[in-house]
Amino acid sequence: MVQVKLIVTGDDFGYCPRRNQGIVDCFLAGAVSNVSLLVNGSAAADAAKLARRYNIPIGLHANLSEGSPVCEVLKTNSSLLNEDGFFHGKMGFRTVLSKGLLNMSEVKQELKAQVELFQELTGHLPPHMDGHQHVHVLPEVRNVFAEVLEEYGIKYTRVPIEPGLHKCDWITPSLMDFYLGVEEDSLNTVDVFTSHGIRWPDIYIGLSTMGKNMSVSTICSAIDAAVVEFTSKAPSPTHPMPRSRTVTIELMVHPGYPSIPPIGGCGEGPDDFSQSWERLHELQTLIKPELQSHYKSRNIQLCSFKDL
């Protein structure tokens, strides 16, 4: 039987006190094994304290799309900001980037400022760093992101290429379009990250199981199918796979108790997804005993990036 090391990452730690509490509850229930911190989140300092108190493995969720920058000089008159003085938003960031209006040296400056603030809040550098709303795999951004990781010696990231995504007919067409864009950007990022010595788990899951689409069965099916596909691949010089090999997976999740405005967010108040029942739905699904039983039956061990 293949051994599976599963990193269950709770994204958006630091977004608001209710998100923090939900993620901590999941960690204490053995349902989440790792967290990703938004350093510009309204409850980031509180999140860092909770991670220390409960010994929660924590990395950086780099944010260039929601709220305000943390770098002081970029808070006014920067290409990263819209006319209201906030980041351009999930789709707005992509639009501005595609028009060539983003200054990559400012992107780098902000990413470095977020790494520095992470270190200030937690007392250490992040063992892993990914991107809020998958901005880190976008054209040009991916190169700057990789340079920052290499400069700070941050070994691990996330590359959101999800096996079987195309077959998930429960995903709405508009969301699927966005996901397929993320996938294409990720495929084009692999060589860039590899050339900078950055690593990531063998398998990524989290788009097909997000929010209302999460259930014990969608998680179990996604993991089982991905492991079968991965282990059945022919060995190659870059991936010689003995039968006893360990397969590593990151499952991206967004559990929490729904945000209650005006508390929360990254400077602009909480967004719709953070206020929705879907956050609580993820929390309730992840702590179900049948999910834990499935992990045991499949020789799946929960861990964090520092255990890889």
C-alpha cells in the first residue's frame, strides 16, 4: 500500500477572529494540519499568537489582490492600488496585469514586506508560501515570486494543478473558466519554480472541493483518484518511483465561522465568501469522523510542509 502524506492547509488565517477560531477548532480536531497566514488580515497578529499557543504549522498566504499592502511606501500612489487605494481585487488584478500596468518591482517590494512582517509576527520565516486567489502563478508575478522565495530560502509553495478537474461537472461554468485559467497559469509556472529550486507536493486538491462542493465523498474520491493516477504513471528519470514510495498531497481548505461585518477582511471589510455559510460547511465536513476513518483506511497521514 502506498503511504500518503496529506497536508490539509487552512487558507486565510488572520482574516478575522471568527475565521481564526474556526481554523484552530479544525486543527485541534485533527482535521487541518497546516495554515496559511494573510499578514494584511485584520486579525493577523491574533492568528500568529494562536499558532504559537497551539503549535500550529504556519506559512505565508501572499496577498496582492485583496485589501491594503503592508509595505508603507506602496500604500499611496502605487500600481498595485485602484482609485480607492486598495488592491485591484481577484479579477481586477488579472486585468491590470494583462494590460501591462503593474510594476513588477512594486510586486517584489510588497512580497518581501509580507515575508518580513510574517517573520515579525511569528518569529520565523515561512516554511511555505503560496498566493491568495492564486496570484503567485500569474505571468510575470510567478518570476518575481520565485525570486523572493529563493532569496529568503523558502523551499515550498503550491502549484494548483488539480487532477481530474475537467471531469468535475458540479462546478459552475463561470467558476470552471476561472479554474482552467489557474490551471493553465500553473502549468506555465512549473519550469520557473523548478529553476529556482522551489518544491511543492506531488498532488494538489482544493478547487473541486471548495465551499458548497465539499463533502466527505468529494474529498475521498479526489484523493483516491489522484493517488491512483499518480502511482500508475510510468517512472521517468526525474520521477523514478519505487512501489513503496510516499505520495505527498496538499488539500487546500477554507474553514471558519462566517465573518460578521464590519469585522474582518484585509482593509476593506470581509468579502461575500467569508460571510457565507460555505465556510461553516467546510468546517463541519472536515471534522466528520468518517473522513478521519477514510484517512486511516488508506494509510493517509496528516502532516505539514516541514514534515516533507
